[in-house]
Amino acid sequence: MNKPFAVLQQSDSVCQPPTASQFMVDRGFRGLCHFGVFLILVLVVALVVEIGGKAVPGMQKYGAGFITGTVWDPNQLQFGILPAIWGTLYSSLLALLIGGFFGVMMAIFLTQDFLPPRLAAVFRTIIELLAAIPSVVYGLWGIFVVIPAIRPLADWLHQALGWLPFFNSSLSGPGLLPAALVLAIMILPTIAAVSQDALRAVPLKTKQAAHGMGATHWEAILRVMLPTAATGIFGALVLGLGRALGETMALAMLVGNSNQISLSLFSPANTLAALLALNFPEAGPAEIEMLMYAALVLMLITLLVNLVGSSIMMISQRGAK
């Protein structure tokens, strides 16, 4: 049997209608997928019901005043999480600005022929390894390396630009900036990996057409590749923000755990996740109700962020079509 005939025979087998066993395998796979989605929905509902059920007594006692309150003192039965909400959003957005910029730049560097393929694979592996480092290790690294490294710059900024609200306090220890820097490194692998996939999904002919029109390498990247992959890159940023909102141990070690609202990058703050992690071990029944209320608020914030991000992605996809 010659090769052309063998290839023709193989193509004929591919073009044949599916057999009964193939139909069964396909239906079984679809059933497993539907079952997996159903289990995820059940898990989310069970989580919300469990946390919400334990938070109901606290919600009835304090209502919306719990969200707008600024004091957390279990001894006086005063509970407010507005500073923690502020610290959660402030630190997460700072981390997203830093980690998002470097994550997208790394994705461009690793996918747009700046490195030989083997060397690019080595760098991708190193970036992915960042996601495997435990959160507590990041926290220790932030305490012993990041804070001493940025303290001279922070002191200079406080002395020279202390009239600005972002620098009106000194960095005496843990604070928002060290927490945001470490958090940016923690979300970097997620943003870089998803952004790389988005850039690789752009057809090669699109880039070649840009070069054919006379665009330089950077013009093709900035004016053609990035706008084409913008939806996927935005999805990476949303995933990174979701990771930042729920990060616990590193922020609990670095943010300072102080219930205050300040624009200063060097002042200590608090986050909802750190509040939950640090207060649960010694919490009494009344405080547990309020911590469950805070956990419900954190879940709501994360849900709203993901919904807004998904809506923007859907709108941009429709506009692209």
C-alpha cells in the first residue's frame, strides 16, 4: 500500500459518521461536565447559605451601620468594617496597577520574539513558580526584605513631598505600600500567564499584515497585538484583582492591621481577609456573628468585581464583532 492511498483511507475514516460508542463517550463527557458545573453551583450556594445563616443575627443587630462603622472593639461590642473595606480595595487596586503593568509587559516580552524559544520557556517556568510560593513566605520576605529596602525612599518622599496626602506619613513598619508591592508579585503569575495566552491567540497573519503595512515591531505590538488581545488581557486583570481581594496571610503580616482610613501609602491599614484571619481564633459568639457578616461583605465585593469585569468583557467582545 502506497502512502497516498493510506492517507486517503485515513481521511475516509475520519469523515465517517460517529459510531454508537463514540456517541456514548460524547454524552458521558457532556454529562460529567454538567455534573461538575452543578457541583460548583451547589458548593457556592452552600457556602453562601452557611456564612449568611451565621451572619443573620449580626445583620439584625447592626444592619448597615456595621458597613459604615469605623471601630472594631469586641470588648465594647462595637463593630465596623469601613476601614477594612477601604484597605482591601486600596491595596488591591495598587497591587493591580503594579502587577498588571509588569504582568502584561512580561507577556509581551515572552511572546513577541524578544527571546529565543528555549530561553523564553525558562522564564515562563520561573514566573509560574512564583505562584507556588506559600503566602506566609511572601509575608516573611516582605517584612525582612521589602520594608527595609523601601524605607529610605519612603522617608525621602515623606520629607520632600509630605504635603501630598499620599506621602503625609512615614513608613515605620508595615503599611499599605509594602503590602501592595508583595501582593503585586503574588498576582503577577496569573496576569502574565493569561495575558500570554491572549497574545498567542492573535493570528500570526494579523501581525504579519501590520509589518506588511510598514509598521515597526513595537508599532505592531502596541497598535495591533494589544488591542486585538485586549479582551483576554482584561480578563487576566480581573482574575488578578479577584486574587488580590481575597489574599490573607501576606497582607495580615504586612498591612499593619490598623483600623484607619488614609490615602498615605506608608500608613498602616487593614483588610477584610486579614481581619477575619486574625480575629477568628479568639472570637466569642458575638464577634463570630460579626466576622461572618464581614465574610459575607467580602464575598459580595468579590462577586461584584467579577460581574463588572465579565460585563465589560462581554460589551467589548460585542463591540469587536
